[in-house]
Amino acid sequence: MSHELSPSELRNCVEAPSELMNSRLIPRIDLQCLHPHVAANVQAADSIRRACEEIGFFTVTGHGVPEHVLNACRDISLDFF
């Protein structure tokens, strides 16, 4: 079963509107709102593409990676660099 997101739900998921892109802030994409086979995912993908092309990077939330894994990755990268 697919869940169609309303425009307001989508705005809460994808925080990379034009004003963020133009202000050179880091766009934030919330993956928790994405669902298989939902047309709204196209807009999220477009926001990711625009962030990569216009800013060069973005942050991701709602990805489901446990905090301890993120902390371990950060610690290892700090040791490496």
C-alpha cells in the first residue's frame, strides 16, 4: 500500500526550497518521509539533485542509521584525517 503525501507533509520532508538554495545554506532532506512508489519522492530527488548542483552537498535526516554508528564513523574519520 502506498501513502500519498500532501503538499504540507512534503514541505516538512524536503527542506530545500529555492530560498535556502539561494542563501547558500546547507539543504536538509528528511528520508523518513519517503515511501516506495510515491510520486512525491520525485520532488525529494529533484531537491537532492539541485542541492548537489547548486550547493555541492546536503544533509540527510530520517535515514535510520543508529546514533552509535554515526558516532563511530565520526570518530574514525577524525582519527584518519
